[in-house]
Amino acid sequence: MPALAKQPCIKMIGANGQISIGKQFAGRPVLVEEQEPGVWLVRTATITPDNERWLHEVQAATDLTRAMNWAQTTPPSDTNTDNVIKKLTNG
């Protein structure tokens, strides 16, 4: 359940068009949505780079979970090293 909103306070938009909402949010990306003229919704956001977006897909999570389970239950072995190196070097 979200925390209750604090009481409204008055802020002045500076000549450069900026408004300060507090140091605790400094450096954070935000989404600013104009819901109607003069009404804005400002929300903190997390940005995912395009080349990492696949990591947040269901299939990637499933594959990673399966790989982690395999790694935890399969003891390390070097009996097959030559075949592994051959596969990794497309040989």
C-alpha cells in the first residue's frame, strides 16, 4: 500500500523553468506527464538501456534460473575441457 502523500507546499518555478523538489531526488531520472494544462504528474523512474532490455523478459529469467540451478547442482569437472574449448571456438 503506498504511503500517504505529504501536505502540499508552494514552490516557485524559476526564470529558467526549473523547480526544486528536494535533494533526496537529486540525480534521479523522472517521468513528467502533463495531465492537463497546469497539472503535472512527476514520478521517479528507472531507465533500462536498450541493449539490456532482454534481461527483463520472462524467457531470460527462466533461462537464468535454469542455468543457476544447473550450476549449483552440477559439480565442476575438467574431463571434457577439449570438447568445450572446441565448441566455444566454433571448431
